[in-house]
Amino acid sequence: MAEDDQDKTPKTPPEPPKEEMKEPPKPAPEATPAGDSKSSTGMDPKVASLLCYLLTWVSGLIFYLIEKENKDVRFHALQSILFGAAWAVIWIAISILTPVLSLIFSGLGILMGLLWFASWVVFLIMWIMLMVRAYQGERWKLPVIGDIAERNA
């Protein structure tokens, strides 16, 4: 009699394993800069952004003048111009102050020489980081300079 009860109940198919019920994975979105994916230079925007920093203000000026469509490339170009200008101002100020201060006290001249070297190392590290971050499609804003570049890009 127990066998008759089992035959009368409708048989349901077994549930598929939970792994089969998952939705197929969605493809990852392509990594592009935050702005448009086009560049009026005909280059990949990441490459153009990196090249903006290559010769600091010179390459920045070239890309700022020829780039009309991509806001990220224009941002990096303007930040490169301002970064190069800031470095030039700092270098000129230290170059003028070093001999003047060494006339007053030779210890200040040595201190200014160390300051010049330290500023050069900081500039070099920042310059490399700006190029790397630009190639990664990031807007790495420098203090003050980055805000100005963002407003005017």
C-alpha cells in the first residue's frame, strides 16, 4: 500500500544546481577616461593625456591648442602647463635666492642647495606620477593647479 501512495504523487523534476541558476556574468566595461572616449587628435585619450606631460608646458600647450573634444585631455594639458610653470617659478626663485643668501651666510647657501635638490626630486616624482595616472585614465589633481585646470578644461 505504501508503494501505491508513492506512485500517485506527481513527480517533480529535481532542482538544478544553484550554479546553473546564476545569470551569466556581464562583461566588464571598458576602462576609458571619465570624459568622452574620442579625441580630436586621433589618438587614444589615455596616450594623449600621457603625452601632455612629456615635455611639461611645451607638450601641454600643444595638446591644449589642438584638442577640442576630450575634456580629460584638455585637463591634463592645462595641468601640465601650470605644473611646468610652477616648477619654473620655483627653480628661478631658488636660483636667485641661493647666491644672495650665501653672500649673507654660507650656511644658507648650502641649505638652499639642498632645497633645490629636494625640489628637483619632488618634481621628478610628481612628473612621473602624473604621466602614469594620466595613462591609467585618472584625473590626479594637484593642489591649486588641478582645480584651476579642471575649471578651465
